[in-house]
Amino acid sequence: MTGATGTIGGALAAELFRLGRTARLLVRPGAADRVSSLGEPAEADLDDGPALGRALAGVRALMLVTPLSPRQDRRQIRLIEAAVDAGVERIVKISALGADPASPVGVHAEHGRSDAVLAASGVSYAILRPNTFMQNVAQWRTAIERTGTLELPMGEARVSMVDARDVASAARGALLEWERVNGAFDLTGPEALSYDRIAELISEATGTRVRYTDAAPETAAANMRAGGAPEWAVQARLELYRSIRAGEAAVTTSHVAELAGRAPCRLADFLNRTRLLRG
């Protein structure tokens, strides 16, 4: 498994550990101690082909998740090719809702390209395409605490945010049930909410009045730069924001329930059981 120190990978590693399943957890050099309690650490740089080959030796199924980075499709394709060369029989890949090689959204185009390579690889596969994560509300904390405002360029768009832990549970189903789970699946929360409604839910969960303001993209970009975001990340988020504003993130599906065996979490419940915006 890649990404074991991340949000999805960490949750999945914990689920597999609770089930008594031994997972080999591929982490960056020097990070083995962070995951040693959940499985068998294997250190390798994702750009080091020989190290990847050694880490994948003897692995039957690979969970492939990579962090957002410039041209992440190259890294994902390198991983897919290394896994095929190592004899891996099953690959479950975390992609993105809207993934398409022809998409004008860079992140979606990159995932679309690597998804296509996986589909053509000849191995058994499942591609999971989640919507934006509920955990991302933590990115708004500083602005909310400073101004009481959720300032984003979303207009009246709706979004069916999904709990990353539900994505992890869906991935567990895909990893363990090869015959039942094949192909591509869009993972969403159970409801598409406007950003006005999201602000209301944050207000209810925190006891602090929060309002949503439809910001200009230039304002959103300036806020991200002020927070230290690199330019490639600013541009990537602006593209994602445009896709959300265009209504492309409002779809809801039943795929979380089908793969995870439980209904997906609602945003109100997520906010009430976490402390992402409290203390």
C-alpha cells in the first residue's frame, strides 16, 4: 500500500489491521516508524524504480494512492508499471471524481491518464473516484476564525463531499473482494450541499456564526498565496473550484454503500464528531 501516512491510507491501514490482515506499507525513507504499528513498513522513494521493485516483491494486491503534486500521473503510471513488472495481480487506485484524460482540469486529466493505463494493464483493478473530502474543511479554519467567513468562488454550486474514512472503507472492500468489485466507481457523500448550507452546518457544529461569501477567483488565489500555497497548487485548486462552480461535483451515488457496506457519512455528523474547527 502506498500513502499509508496519509488520510485515506492511514485509515485503510487501520481497518486492515483490525481485520487481522497484514499489509506492506510503502513509505518514504525515514518514515517507517510512523506506520510500524499497523503493518510491515517498506521504505522507498516513489521515483526510485529499483526500490519500488523490491518493495513490491511478493505483493498480490496494491492500494495505489499518491498525494497531490505536479504531474502526479507520471508517478502513478510508474507505480502501475512497477507493480505489473513485480507480478502484482490486483491494483486498487484512488482517482478523482471527474477524472478524464480530456478534462480541462489538470488534476482530473492526470488521473484520467493514469486510470487509462491501469485499465489497459491487464491486471484486475478497481478505480475509486472520490469527490472532495470532508476533511478539507480544516483548510478553512484560519479564515473562519479570523473573519467568520467561508470565502470561496463557488457561486450557488452544490457539492457532495465525502468522508475520507468512507473512501478508505470502500477501498478495503475493493482490495478484499476482487470478484465483486471491478471497474470504476464514483464515491460521494449522501447529499449535495450548497456552500451557504455548509456554512450553516459549520455554525451549528462550532457554535460560531459562519457565513459564506462568493469570492472572486483572484481573491481566492490571493488567500491561498498568503497561506503559503505554491503556485502550482494555487492553479490546481482554481481549476477544481471552476469545476465545482460549474456543477460537476453535485452528483451523488450509492457506491460508498455498495463497496463499504454502510451508508456514507453526512457532513453534519462529520462536523459534530470531529474537532477540525474547534480548539
